Amino acid sequence: MTHTPGDNESGVPGGSTDFVPADIGEQLRLLTLEVQTLQLQVARNQATLERLVVACEKMTDHIDFVDTVYDRVRHPLTYVASLVGSTGELPARGARLLRGSDDV
């Protein structure tokens, strides 16, 4: 192995001997453990993602429901609110309109 400036005794450029086991079998064992750890983390992330997708679909369904209900009642509520006015009391004309009689 060629030694260049910045290399350590292990021959790893800029590396540390603390992280480089002496034999290749130990390196392979450590890499295998790291891969297994990463696989477990990916599996947990996938399960979390799947739960989030279901929750988002439910929330989307709920938002659609609320929008539909709002669209159906918005105009009647706006009409009644205009009859009530800013005082919160139903004027005589508004009461007659709601009863179906508009004789003023």
C-alpha cells in the first residue's frame, strides 16, 4: 500500500485507526450490523409512512365532507343572517319572509 501525506498507519486517507478493525472479518461483521440497523430503521419509517397516508386520506375525506355541507348551507345561512341584521334580532319583515308572507 502506498503511503501519502495525510494517511494514517492503517493506510486510510485522513482516517483514524479507531474505526478500522485490524481484520476484514471484523469489518464485515460491523458493516453487516450497520446494514441490519438501517434496514430496521427503514422498516419503521415505512410503517409510520403507511399510517400517515391512511390518516391523511381520512382527513381529506373529512375536509371534503365539510366543504360539501358548507356549500349546501352557505346561501341559506347568508340569507337568514341578512334578515337578522347586525342587531341579532329578527325584524318584522324578516319574520314574515321566513313564514312565507311578505306583505309589508
